[in-house]
Amino acid sequence: MNTWHKKLRNVLCSLKKFSDFTTRQVPRPRLSLSHRNIYKVDTPINNRTTPPIWILCISFVRKLIGGVDGANISSPSKKSILPLSLRNRYYYPVMSSDVFPCEEIEESLLPPESVRGMTQLDRSAFKQTILVPALKVPRKHISLLSKRLKKSLAHFKKIKSIAELSESDPHHDDFRLFLFDPSKYRDADCFSEEERQLLLEAGVDVETALFWAEIGLSYDNWNASEILRAILPKGFDNVSGFSNVGHIAHFNLREETLPYKFLIGQVILDKVPSVRTVVNKTNIIDNTFRNFQMELLAGEDDFYATVRENKCIYQFDFSKVYWNSRLSMEHERIVSKLEKGDVVYDVFAGVGPFAIPAAKKGCVVLANDLNPESYKSLVHNAAMNRIKSDFCAYNLDGRKFIRNSVKEDMCCRWLQLIDAEAIHSGVDCSNVSYTDNSNEKAVGDNIGGCNSGGGIIGAVVGGICTDIGNAAFTKNWTSPAFHIVMNLPAIAVEFLDVFQSMCSDIPVTSPVVSPLEQRTCLLPHVYCYCFYKGDNPEADIEKRVRQALRCDHPPQDLVIRFVRNVAPSKDMYCVEFVASKELLWRPVTQTRMKVDSHGNSKCYADSQPETKKRRLETLEVGSQQLLQQHPFHCSQPK
């Protein structure tokens, strides 16, 4: 027997006579020494009159043991146990604050280290037992204490923080077990005065009642992030983050994590109830239709997803179209800038994350995508969301969509607004708009094509109203704004060249041109998205935009805004500017550009030598032929 054990026995024996005299016929606690060196104090179950002398005795013994050399002995479990404690005059073993160092407590809450490097998921390998600080609380005080101590309790997945005692416990019917967060509470000193007072009012003395309860943890008690962090080798980035596309979890795993890809898929399938399919992207998005090859890691081979975003529903085949759930905030931001009656041209619409919410807001929307699958989903989603305002879908190349449909529709609306203002003389032209007559004059409602204004060809949902001249004008409405959205970050900047000289085939003497100088609100606002790698995004992106537009100076009202981080060294930006009248009606002879050896660009006229012209980028000119093929047929005011 150790020295401190003998001293403890001697102390208790020396107090025996005094305790007998004080307690008389009251049953005394019986001290026993277990084989694990844990002192336990046994008292009769119904004894409510344990004399104060024993409380003083126990307190004295605790202080004595704390000062005895070798008190913190090693038990078979290598844990040092503080021998005695009192709670409501009943005694339980209590662990000292130095039993578990902080590091050991934190590690005990994590999955076992033995699972690291696992490539085949073995759920049984995650079983382990931990010790959690606990208090027995009278059942009648549970309702109040559970609310006041909610943040202090332990929160383990699938384990109640307020548990029932085992049936063998004498307090099974009258008490409940409160489990506290072991990372916050290592001894009684960790409880605040407010918590102490609250528990004391319930008849629980934290100083003497705190003890450690054993809890068994398994694979079910940790989330996906904790499981994967324990399995993957140290130094690996946490791969628990994924894009959630309906019931599909979409990963973009790095090469070093590929040996664990099927295990990762199974963990996500187990831990995320809404996920039925887990896939990994196997190549970059570099094809024409912006979709990518994917590998099924776990779950069902079902890629037809239903997604809810910004109060809209989208359905599509994720393996054939492009969708990014991480752009939901950007979609909402652009839509929030729109007003009812505005005109939106979505050049790379996809399945409609910009176009559908804009149409539901009451905007006139012309949406286009080159991918036939995206086009079908776009039309389907417009019908499914019950679009009531003007909406027209196209399946064209982006440049053709801008040169044909966008140009014709925009110029047609300009003419109608200007002609209508001329008839309604006396109305301030800076404060004019039109009443939506889309329900009265629908152009078509099915896939297969329709003709609106002579040049607008596509699938129409709800109809496009082109007879603005018959509209009723009021002084309380403003003219509609025109927005062009180009969400194809990989190459959208390269499409900006379509705006330079886009309207040069329309004579400057046309009624459309002169009013635009005073009514700049009618000029289209462009939102062009792009990727960037480097340290000087504003200067470099501005330079790319100027080169695409073939101009020496930045476009009007240029704003370069950060959208999100795509990769550690790759960011996404939105370039916003106004396509000015000078840009749209720039003479073709002024749109040539020279790029020097340093990457700097400068415009010059066609009067340059022919040898220099051959070294320059050529422009697609043929707007006169385009005008002849698609003439404007705008309805005149009656």
C-alpha cells in the first residue's frame, strides 16, 4: 500500500472517536478502496442526515491528499482520480483538474488516431470511450436549468446533453444527468458565479457534486468534416466542402486526395441526408457548352437535379449543363438592381439563374445559350416558374445573339419610346415609361420559333410586346433601363468586341441617335464576368477590356468588382460599364488596334499602311447586310 494510502487510513481512524460521539446513532459513510485506486464513499440510500462532521472530514482529507507526495498515482487507465466529493450528501468519485491536460481533453473528443490513412471505410474503427463532466440534477429543475445552461452543455451528435441515469442508479427516477462541454469545464472552478448560484438554487453544489461520466462514441457521433479530417493524412486540406446541386454533392478533388475519393464519397453520403449522389469533376470546363465530365463516387447514378434559389425552381441534367450554387448571392445582387419594366439581355443564360428571377420581377427578358440542353432547361424553367412577364429564349452563339436579337430589340424599343414621346408632347422625356401590355399582345407560347418585330426569333414564354407606341404614358414612371449580362468568365471578355461599331450601320441622322445624348439611361449597362490570376486585378482587367473594345480609354462608368475566390490563386470579377453612344456608333475606320511588344494597345485609322493592317486583328463588318436580312418593323403610334 502506498504511503499516502496509509496516511489517509490513519487520519480517518484518528477521527473515528470524534465522529462516533457527534453522529451517535446516525449511520456513517463507509470508506472503501477500490482496485483502481478510486476512493468511494458509500452511504445509506435514504440517509438525509449525514452529519456535518463528515463533510468537514472529507474536505480535510482532500486537502491532505492534495499535499501528499505521490497523491496523483497511476491507475490501470493512466488517469489520476481525486478521491472524494460530496453532492447533496451523497458521494461520487471526482476527477481533478490536472487529470486531463487541455490537449488530452481536446484530443479525446476527436475520432481515434488509428483511423488516419484509411482508404476503405471501416465504421467500427471509430468506437471509443470518453469522460465528460456531469452533474446529477433534480428532475423538477430540469426545465429551468436546460434553458439557462444550454450553451454550457455538451453537444455531441446523436447524444442527448440531458440523459437519463441507468436503471441501477438509485436516483434513476428523481434525477437526470447534465453533461457539460469537456472543452470548457475541466473542474468546478470553470463554472461562473452565475452558473454556480443557479445550480445551488436547484440543490446542486458544483464544488462537491461534479463528477466525470463515461460516454461511448462511434462513427455516428461525428460529422463529415471531423471524420474526413481524421482519416486524411496530416497536411491535407479539408475536403469536406462541396457544391450542393439539389441531391448531388459535387467535388473538385485535388490529385493528392484521389486515393481517398470513394471513401470521401461514402462519408458524405452517410453524413448529409439530402445527398443521394456524390460526383467528382474529372476535367476543367473548357468545352463549348461549359459542362464537364464527372465520376460517380457514391450513391445513385441520377444527375437530374431540382434546385431552389432566390424563390425560383430550376430543373436540369447536371451532367449536361453548367450550374454553380456558389453564385447565388451574385445572381441575387444583379436582380436586386433591376426595376419592373427594365429590359434584360442574358447572353450566356444557362438554365436561367439571372433570367428567371428577372422575369419574375417584371422585366422584359431575352435569354440565350448555345448549349441545346441549357436552352431546353431554360424554356422549361420559365414555364415551371409561371413567368407572366415578357420572356424569350434563344439557342444562338453569343455574338450572333448580340448582333441580331439584342441590337434589333434594343433599337426597336428606342424608336418606339422616342416616337411615342413625340406624339405625347408636353411630357418630360426624362421621366417617361410605358404600361406593360404583354398579356394583351403575346407573340407565341411554345418552342419552335416566333416573330416579334420582324427580327426577334426564339421560343417565347408570355410574349414580347413591341407596340410601345400605343402605351399610356404617365409622369410618375421612368424610362426602362437596358442591361446586358455576360456570365461566361473564361471567355466573356473576348465577346466585348461585338459592341464596338455595333450600331454604325444606323445613320447618325436617325431619330434613335440624337436623343441618346441626353437620355443616357437608355444606353445598355454591361455586366461582364471574368477570371483573374495575379496581384493587380483592376489594372490588368481594365487593360483586357480596353483591348477587347479597341479603345485607348476605359469605357464609361467602368467598375471592376470582386465576386468570389475560385481557387487559391484564381478569382472571379465582374466588369460593369455603360456601352456609350461613341462606342456603339464608332466608325469602322476607327476600330483598328495595334498591340506593341509590351502589350499596350492603341487605336488608329484605316489610313495606316496596308502592311500594318495585316498584322492587326480583323473585324467582322457586314452590318448593312444584316440590316437588310433583319429590317426593323416597329409598330408606329396610332
